[in-house]
Amino acid sequence: MAKLLTYKEVSEHKTVDDLWMIIDGKVYDCTKFVDEHPGGDEILVDLGGQDATGPFEDIGHSDDAIKLLEPMYVGDIDITSEPVLTQTTDMSSAATTGGEGNGLMIIALIAVFLAIAYYYFNQ
Ligand code: HEM
């Protein structure tokens, strides 16, 4: 019978030297594969310890890529276990981007205001 792993157990393996991920309900140890991944190591480390089913399928990985998963299989995810929140860093970087956007908007408004003032005073 397959070994059942909790989301918390999987989330503890998220470094380049110890990298697990969940794809389609199965847990894979991708540590040895990180350096060989044609899509790069960074993308795998970013998704380390998490459910990567969506990103994995979005890329449209080949049947060969799916076969590569077989030897990395560790066990199945216990879907009744408590999920682990992993979005914190993404949220803060999104907030920073929003802040930069607002800053640019203010500069654009000041430039428009100065252009109108220049035109008005040179009448
Ligand atoms: C352990 C799981 C994974 C395996 C075994 C794997 C394997 C592969 C293989 C063999 C390729 C070459 C193209 C192909 O045969 O489909 C590939 C390409 C790629 N993979 Fe993965 N992959 C894994 C996980 C992921 C994940 C989670 C992402 C996240 C989005 C990802 C992103 C990519 C990208 C962007 C490429 C395209 C590289 C290019 O053509 O420039 N992969 N992967």
C-alpha cells in the first residue's frame, strides 16, 4: 500500500538539496532531478514542498517527462491533512508592484499638470 504523506510533511522538503513536490495527488522527490530539469532548477525550487499539479500541466509536459516522475515517487498525499499556506512572499511582492505602479501614476499626473501650467503661463 502507498505511503500517505501530509501537506505539512511535504512542505518540509523545499530546498535545492531536499526537494519534494505534489503532482496529481502523488508526492515526488525531485532532488536528484533539479540540475537536469530542462525548464531550469529555479522553477522547481520555487514550487518545492507544494502542489505543482497546475504549473506542471500548464507547461504541457511530454509523456517522457511524465515517465521521468516514476522513479521519484515517494507516496500519496493525504488530502484530508491540513493544507499549508505558502503564498506569503508572492503576496508581498504583488503589493510592492502595486506601490511602484502608484508612484509612476503620480509622476505622470505631475508631468501633465506642469505641461498644462507651462502652456497656461505662456499664453
Ligand atoms: C519533477 C517534476 C518535473 C519533471 C520530471 C519535468 C520534466 C521536464 C522535461 C523532461 C522537460 C522537457 C520538455 C518535455 O519533455 O516536456 C521539461 C520542460 C519544462 N518544464 Fe518541467 N518537469 C517537472 C516539473 C516542472 C514544474 C513544476 C514546472 C513549473 C512550471 C516545470 C516547467 C518546465 C518548463 C517551463 C519547461 C520548458 C523548458 C523549455 O522548453 O524551454 N517543470 N520539464
